[in-house]
Amino acid sequence: MPISAAEVDVRATFPQMRKYGLDPEAGVAMERLAYTLEIESPASPDAVARLAEMAAANCHAENSLRVPVPIECALRLNGDDVPFMPPEPPELRR
């Protein structure tokens, strides 16, 4: 499919109250993620939509954000392991 231009506008919304010390119980995780894919092409809207759907279905970043995964954390100081367990985000404590 010929594409003469492609651009993605990505916007995310994060709560700010805890970050600035205004509410220690407020959440910090992303609340919203939106993107707009702008394409210039002589292809039909249906063909471009199929391409965008295929790209989204196989995008590691997009699918990783859609499906929560466990996070394993480690801390090393000067080559030695240091006990470290980040606290759960407030969003998981509710």
C-alpha cells in the first residue's frame, strides 16, 4: 500500500496531586492514553483501516499497555544485591 506520509499524535493523562505533594493517597498511574494516526495515501479507507488494525494487533507497546503484566524489580549497589520492593501504587490498594 503506498503511503506518502504517516504521523502519530500520542497523548497521555496522569494525575498530578501526589506528584506535587498535594494528596499522598492520590494515584500516579496513567489514567488515559489516546493516539491519532494520520495517514496520507491513495488507498481506500477500508484498506487503511485494515492496515491500522493489523498494526495495532501486533504492536508490543500497545498490547503491553492493554494487558497488565507482573513487574520484577531488582536493585544492585556496586555490584551487590540490595533488598528492594517498591510499594504498590495507590490504584491497586483501593
